[in-house]
Amino acid sequence: MAGIIVVGAQWGDEGKGKVVDVFSAHADLVVRYQGGANAGHTLVVNGVKTVLHLVPSGILHAKTMCMIAAGVVLDLEEVIKEIRDLKEAGVLTNPEQLKISDQCTALLSYHRKIDAAREAKAGLEKIGTTGRGIGPAYEDRASRKAILFGDLFDRERLRAKLEASLDEKNFMLTHYYKQEPVEVEPLYQRMLEMAAELEPYRSRDTSLLIHRALKSGKKVLFEGAQGTMLDLLHGTYPFVTSSSTLSGSACVGSGIGPSLMQKIVGITKAYTTRVGSGPFPTELDNELGDRLRREGGEFGATTGRPRRCGWLDLVALKYAIRVNGITSLALMKLDVLSGHERIDVCTAYRLDGQEIKELPVNSSDLSRVEPVYKSLAGWSDDLRNVRSIQDLPQAARDLIQFVASEVATPIDVVSVGPGREQTLWIKPLFS
Ligand code: IMP
């Protein structure tokens, strides 16, 4: 039994896609369990870039099966586009490689429309969502009005649910947001077309398939989306996404009990980024931040927005380790820190004149903290061609050692570039 959960330990964009792609070479099955097309998982193989929003990052390995489980809000148009692009690139030649749960929440054009209208109306209070309709789709699920992926294959039920849903949504769109309504008939017809195209990928019960795989000793990776600090309950609320991004969500979103999980790998960059609004204690709103953004290519894979950048925050990382039960870490983008004379790492916060080592869970407190830094020596060498930990400059190894010991968690993997070959293993994933 080897269920391994991969979670973002920061504000998303940590490099989960790359890690899952690399780990997938050794996995039988990769499962996406929460979030939706707000995620942008970038894979670079032999210099060719693939950006995935919904399809699990194991898809480039022909022998690795991929599943989209119940916890995902499935943007139907987006998943179709992604499947077509993959097929065009010669990937996903066999539909058996990808299975989509009947229990997924269908995300439709009106969810995106409400998301955008709500943000536009919010003014200064806006969350800075990706505009992908994530909040409105999860609202439908929670209020038990969602159209599920499985509903697409029952014409009568689909029409009845769509009519009921649009009745309410159109009232909100026209009266409250002053937008054009969404017509039932064209959307219904489009959904039937999409159902036909997606039918080969349909699975009535992905939970059962995943369970069987785990019980028969298969290696299963659970691929998280977004990051710990964007968790709906334990992130920087209200500046969060609408799903639970924590490791526990892998169990809930895929219908697998926690006792079948073996490891939880937390992914963190060697610095920090955040997209959208909300507190970010180590943000560098200056030339240094611009430099990290430039050298790290820190622009959103989904929206293209420039990411806010800052130093690594070990208070937030320790929090992520605690709330996820992280058993080991992958430290990403270490190469981006090359050329800095000094590298700061936040080890504590100062709040109301007191030094604290635990993250304040209240967002307004978190927005008032001042970071306390430990300054470490930098290095000038380009790390992108380094292929083993031993070949890293001493200062880079010292940084790795410092982080691991401060957060009392082993770092098993270090990444020095987007390519698969730029992955340095300290300890193999599957023993
Ligand atoms: P939503 O998930 O589109 O509703 O956006 C809510 C917040 O989460 C915004 O601050 C987004 O920028 C952020 N967010 C959502 N998905 C991602 C992601 O994959 N990476 C980084 N930030 C994200």
C-alpha cells in the first residue's frame, strides 16, 4: 500500500506539476482530488512545455493511469480542450489512461460569468480570483444544486437540473450583477456534445478503482492543487480558494480513507510567491522582488498575472507541515537564488512588539506581522547544470540543511530547473 500525497506548502505555484511528473515515472496511478482549472501545472520535458489545468500531471507517462476524482470542479470546456491538445501532441492515445469521476461537479460558463461579475463588483475587496468560476461551482455543490459529471449522460435529468440552475443564476446575473442571462437551450445542446466527447473517459466510481489499486500494492500519487495558505478553512481567509487544499482533502476528494496513505510530500519553493490579494509577510515590494519575479519567471500559468515575490517564510512552512502532516519536503527553484550575495530566510514574526514563531491564523493579524530574518551567505554559481546534491556549492547545501533543521522535516528532493533532469534526489520517493 503506497498512497503518496503531494501538496503545496505555500500559496500555490510551488512546482507540484513538475514533482508529480517526475514521481509519476514510478507511479501506477495519479489522482487529482480538488480544485479545478484555477490550477496551472507546468511540465517541461525535453524542452517542450505542457501546461495542465485539470488532467493529472502523470499523463505524459503512457503507463501511468490518471484520474480526476469527485472533489474536482470539472470545467467541461477546459477538460475537452486539454484532452484535445494532449492527443494532438501524441499523448493520451488510449482513453483508458484517463478516468473522470461521475461525482465531479460540472463547471459551466455561468460559473465563470458569476466569478468575474462578483470580482468586478467587489472593488477593493476583491480576492483576485483566477476567474475560472471555482467559487460559484463549489457553492453549487455545497447548496446541493450542482450538476454532476454523471448527470451529463442522462438527458432528462440534465435538462431539468440545468433549467433549475439557470433559473436561479439568471436572476442573480441580470438583477444583481446587471449581466446578460445565459440561455438554456444552446448550453444544453453544447453539454450533450461535450458528454459525447467525454464519455470514453467516464468512470462511475473512481473511489473504488483507487481503493483497488492501493489494496493490490499499486503506487498511487494524489496530486494537490493550489497551496496550504489558500485552504478554505486553514488559509488566509477570505483570500483563499474555495476548496480544501490540505492533504486531508486527498482522502475526502477521492473517497479514500487516511489509513491507506503512506507519505505526504510538501512542495515549497526556495523563496515565496503569491498571486491575488491577501497577507504575505515576506513580500518584497522592491527591486529584489522584481528580480525574483524576473529570474524565476513568476507569472501565473493560468492567468499570466505577475506573482508577488518574497523570501522563504519558515513560519508559514512550519504551519504547512503541521496542518498537512507533511513527512518530507521538495525544495524547488533553488537555482533562482543564484547570484544573491545574501539570502534571507524568515524564521519568526514580530507582532505587537513580541516575537512569535507560530503563524497567526487570523488574516488581519497576519497582515500586521513583520518578518524576522536570518541572513545566509549566497552563491554565485549557476545551479541549472548541477546533477547531484554533492555538486551544489557549499552555501546552497548550507541553505538546504538550515531549512530542513529549522522546520524539523527532511528535504528529499531539490529542483534546480524546470526539466526532469534538473531534479536532485536526496532520498528516493518509493522505497
Ligand atoms: P480562485 O481559486 O480562482 O477562486 O482564486 C482564489 C485565490 O486563489 C486567488 O488569490 C488566486 O490567485 C489563488 N489561486 C487559485 N488557484 C491558484 C493556483 O493554482 N496557484 C496560485 N494561486 C491560485
